[in-house]
Amino acid sequence: DWCNINNDFKMFCATLSAMNKNIIFVAHRDTRKEGDETVFIPALREKNFSSIVTELDVLGYLEMRSENGVQRRTITFDPTNRSEGKNTCQLPSVMIVPNILDANGNETGKNDFISTQVINRYLGMIKVKEESIKQFNDLRTEIKEAVEQITDAKGANHFIANIGAYQNHGNSIMIYARDIFAKKANDLHLKYNKSTKQYED
């Protein structure tokens, strides 16, 4: 039945994700030997561990630390030689988890550390990536339309003279621009004059 249980678990997680929910897994600590090192990992069944950790966007290790006699909960998302980690949104190396209860168990603050300090930062990183992808796709469309308008050597030379404008947008854009331009020049049977550094019909 383990196969069915694993599949049900994957479907359950996929359903939550489709509902635009952030899923937080909490696990006890287990250990794994890597050479002479002992690494702390989430205590999950081996098959569950592999499938869950692969899908996680961030993975942190929470522990109690004593600093000058004061106990503090800290969490790190960076992978270290002592704990698994995944830090896709450049979270600080060590984050202090605030204590929101006083000595009598009364709340002294909001229980929003994960949502504000982790999830919101992750969503911010996703937004930046989405904007970057949109800009990249818009530039590809702009370049494609410019190349499609080339009908002769004059148009080709004008395009090459202005191709440097795309240089600040990374190598991928420049490679794309050069590739589709080269194909267009070949289709139009244009010749490159090395002496004048210009295309000729």
C-alpha cells in the first residue's frame, strides 16, 4: 500500500498548490552519514524525503542556541556541512525566530514570522523573476519583429549598427539576436564585406 499512500500524498500536495496555498512541512530531526560528517536531515520516510525535498522551494533547519545564557530559536536555510538547506530567495544565513510568548504563556506579538520573513521574501523573488522573464520575452519579440523587417543589405547594416543596444540585457538576448539575424542574412543571400565591415546585396 505504500505506493498508493505516496501517490495520495503527492496528489494532496498538488491540490493544495493548485489552490494557491503555501505548504509548510515540519519534521523532527534525523541524521545521515556523509563520510566522517553527520548531517541533520528531516525525519521522513526515505521515498517521502526524496520527493518532498526535490519539490521544496526553501528548506530550513530550526534549532535552539544558547547565546550569553539566553536561549534563542534560530533557523538557517543555507546548506551547511551539518544540515540540509535550500535558500532560493537569498534569506539571511541565520535568522532569529522571535519569541511571542511571555513567561505566563501570554502572546506578546504576532505569530507571522514564516509568512512575513520567509514566504513574502520568496514571493518577492518570484515576482522579480516573472518580471525578468516578461522583459526577456518582450525583447525577443522586439528583435524578431526588427529582423523580419530587414529586406536588403541596407536594413541589415542598420540592424547591426544598433544591435549593441541589447548588450545590457545579457548574453542570451545577444545570442538570440545574432542567431536570427544570421539566418535572415543567409535567407536574403547577403554577403559580408570584411574590408568595409558591411553587408552587401
